[in-house]
Amino acid sequence: MKFNDADNTQEWAGCVALFSSQCTRIAARDVRGTLVAENRKKGKIDLMPIQRATAQALPNIALVKYWGNRDQALRLPSNPSLSMNMAGLTTTTTVEFDPALKQDVFLLGGREINGQGLERVSRFLNQVRLQTSEVSRLFARVDSRNNFPSGAGLASSASGFAALAVAASAAAGLQLSETELSRLARLGSGSACRSVPGGFVEWAVGDDDRSSYAYSIAPADHWDLRDVVALIDVEHKAVGSTEGHAVADTSPLQAARVATAPDRLAQARSAVLARDFASLADVVELDSLMMHAVMITSSPVLMYWQPATIAVMQAVRQWRLNGLAACTTIDAGPNVHVICTAEAADEVALRLRVIPGVRQVITARVGGPAHLIPNH
Ligand code: PMV
């Protein structure tokens, strides 16, 4: 039975009038066409269609790190940060608000996730449900897939919540600006707000929920930098960044790190805008080391490095002294991101591959913004 079956035309006409001609909603209508047929046989016609949208987002690598929150619940950061999106590593997420569901369902890489993972996604969906009566009482099915390992310092939560923000708000019929999407993504994972805009992205701390969001300072094609990632361990990390942020203030070094972050941000921003690699390399390495100094001196201690992590850091420092335009930065995991110029990228990848403990090398260019995928 088709969507415009004669018996249902009136009900559907009323229903469709509620919706705009957005492609995401056309997709929703098509999906519902099948369910209406089933419900009709059972004698119950539900006028609320499934509303569905799919979005894609990239992880980002911070050149100046975010670590610690002024407000844990709202994820208002203790310090400003700067990142670049990583092209080629994608999270693709489909959200369906479905009247037939009795609770939210979360699939990650095809596997159903329950417990804390599901709760975090549900809490995030509540933020969307709060914003519109259209889906306020509907549960959702979230199907998310990464083409890279989750939870090992490759910022899958950033691309994950950025894609979820874009897909869920579109499926709910909201038309949010980039700023609003960035704020929404921030509620799922702080760094996710930086995966909404494209290219080189700054997240100013802001004063409150409204003013804390990320924006692009230069598009992806501004500077052909590369992030050559040395994968050392792709297992899920023991302590995630949400717990990490919560203990940042237990380190006696955090106050000094936060107080000096605006200076590092200013240097990194100027270096990016001027395409000055030497200046960028200095501040990127210093900033990453300062964040890890805080982690290592927190209570409990957060030691993400493995022996190969240190081997890569030392090797890259030496290569730079010998003229190769490369520097390192490390997130909350053992993998090392080697930021380098396009000219240096092949040489960096070759050299990384032969360092003992490096399992795999992935190269990313600077990538664009999170976006909807029509007709998915
Ligand atoms: O957004 P979260 O909670 O996953 O925190 C990200 C923290 C770091 O990746 C370590 C640093 C950053 O700025 O991305």
C-alpha cells in the first residue's frame, strides 16, 4: 500500500500539511507509508509519521586543548580551544522518531548499546524533544556508524554528537542555525561543538549556555595541513573524557594551564591565519603537554600514554629539529596525532610506520562541516 492510498488520503493530507517539503521529511513520509498499511489492517491509524534524517560529521583534533569544565552539566569549558576537522574519518548517523517505539534505541556500528551509552544518547535526545512539540513524546532509533575505531582518542564522541545534533534536530523538524547546532552538540560532548562548523574552528568559552559555541576561523582549504595519526592502541579507553574533565581541578597544575590558555590560543590562531608552521608547532606541542601534565597529576591519575606514545613524541621532535615540518598532539588516549604540512605528510607516515608499537597510520586532511545527507 502506498502513502497516498485513497482510503488514507484525507488523514495523510492533514498530516502532511504539518510538514514542510524538506527532503528529510519526505524520507519520513516514505518510511511511514509501510507502517500505515500495517496499522490500518489492525484498525488503528496513527497520524504521527516516523520522522527521519541522516547526518554526517567528522572528528576534530584540538590544536589548543579543552580540558575541565566550569559547568559539568552544561559542558561550559574552563578554557577556550582551537581545532581542525579530520576529513575522511566519518560518523554517519540516522535518527528516526517513531511512534511505535517504547523507548530510545541506540545502535553503534550495528550493535545495540544499552546502559550508560544509551542513557547519554537519551539525555541528549531529551534536549531535542524539549525544543519541539512535534516529537516531544516520541522515542527515537539512533543508528550511528564510524569508519574508524571508537573511544581511542580519535574523538568519536565529537563526530558522534555533532552528527547526532544535526540528524536529531532535522528529524524533529527543527531548523537550527550552525550556532544553535554547535551549542546543542556541546551538551553531548564538549568537543562536539567544534565538529559542527568546518575547517579550523575556535570554541570561545562564553559566559553561559547561549554564548558557548564554536565557529570557523578559516575554511578547510585555507591551509593544507595534515593529521597523520599513529594508532598505538584502538581499544576503548578506561577513563573517558567526561570523567576526566570532572577531575581536572584536582591537579595543582590546572589553574596555571587555564590561566595561560588564552595566550596559547591567540598564538595558535595567529599561526593558523598566517600559515606559520613553526609558530603553530611550538604552541601545539606545549599545549598538549600541559594538558597531559594536568591529567598525570590529577586524582585519580589519568595516564593515557604508552611506551610507543613517548617514542613517537621523541622521534617527531627530533625530525622537526632536522627540518621536517611536523609536531605532535595527543588527546585522551595513547594515539599520537602528528600535525604536519602537506609536503611532509608522506615522509611522516613512512617514518611512523617503522616505529615499534605503531600498529597503523591514518592520514587526514582538514575537513568540512557537519551536514545532512538528503534521501539517505
Ligand atoms: O569533548 P570531550 O568531553 O570528549 O573532551 C575532549 C577532550 C580532548 O579531546 C582531550 C581535548 C579536546 O579539546 O578535544
